[in-house]
Amino acid sequence: MPAAKSSASKNTGRTKQGSVAKSSSGKSKASTRGITKGSIRRIARRGGCRRLAATVYKEATTILTSFVENVMADTAALLEMTGRKTVRPADILFSLKKQGRTLYAVA
């Protein structure tokens, strides 16, 4: 009678083909994709713009990236104070309120 396989042997870091799986580089997938030209166009359309100059995209990417970094830094500080690891929608709302950008439409 063959011995039963233990669950510990499954987690050896090997793929189904037998090669060793690569470890992640440390960056999340969202940070490597960045803010795309299409996403900037969608935001501009929502704001009422019909056409955008080619020079707008780099500047908009810089501004949006710094805005998100500031909100996430405030959110991370809030999570450290409360001792939690999970970000809740209320945490983001509180961070936006702290920066003077109160958002009312979220339940």
C-alpha cells in the first residue's frame, strides 16, 4: 500500500511542470502598471475636456501619483495608530477629510 502524500510536500515552490517558481520582485502589480494614458483621458472626459495636449499626460501622472501616495501615507499612519492591518473604506474617507477633501457620497 503506497504511503499517503503529506500536504507539506505540495508547498515546495515547484510549478506543475517541475521547475522552481520565481519569487516576486517586491513591487505590486498595480505600481508597475502605473497611471495609463487611457485612465487620464477618462478622468479628463469626466471633468468635461474633449481634447488633451500631449504634454498633459506626464504632468497628470505625476500629480495623481503624488495624490495617491499622500492619501495612502495618511491611511497607513491611521492603521498604525489603530493597530489594524486591513484598510477599510472609512479609513480612506478619514484620510481624505484630513487633507481637506471631504467625500460625502459614500455610504
